[in-house]
Amino acid sequence: MLQDIQAVMGDNIEISQDKHYTCISTGTDNLLALLSRLKEVHGFNYLANLTAVDYPDRFEVIYHIHSIPDNRKIMVKSSVSREEAQFPSAVFLWPGADWQERELFDLMGISFQNHPNLIRILLPDDFEGHPLRKDFKIKG
């Protein structure tokens, strides 16, 4: 599987391994192509978790995806600058990404292009800011 991904994606990805996950990192320009290939060609049919990390200079979005029939898991990471804070939506690949992307939008201020309903999910519509960002100031 990794040889195929490397052959198709070339220098647009970086592959690393820890004791729990194989991790593939890529930029946002190649993210959907990578996720789609993992699902359609390699059978990663379940998005277990979608989360983000707020670094001083960037946001990193992390996808934990699984192949249930084959009992395999992989992690995909992609980063953008804090100013950009925008990723392509994975809802059309895994419908379960809907609420997870909305949660990251609500709490981190990360936008997902082509998301069908990108609105707040946990906080009131008039809430100002994104409370999981490190630069969020608590008032009162």
C-alpha cells in the first residue's frame, strides 16, 4: 500500500512510522487526492477521528482512518499557516467528517472548503472567537 501511495503521490508526501501508526503528511493541495486514494483503492472505509493541533505558526489537521475489514489504521496530517486556516472538506468521502469538521470550525476557527453545512455546532451563533485556539482570551 505505501509503495503505491509513494508512487502515485511522489514527493508530495512524507511517510513516517511510530509504534502505533503509519503517518502520511502532505500539503492541502494533495490532501483530497491522498485521502481519496486511501479510501477508494486501499479500503480505508472509516474516519475514526479528525482533530487539529494549534502550533504557534500553523494549524495541523490529523485524520485517523481505518480499514475495518482489513484491521488496518493510518494517520494523515496536513498543515497550513495560522492566517490561512483552511482545508478541503472530507465529507464527501466520509460523511462522519461532517460534525468533526464543524467542531474544528467552531472551536479552532478552521474552515473546510466545500463543506455542505459549515456552521457552529457547540457554541452559540453569537459567540466571539474560537476557545481551543492558544491565543483565545477568556473574558471575565
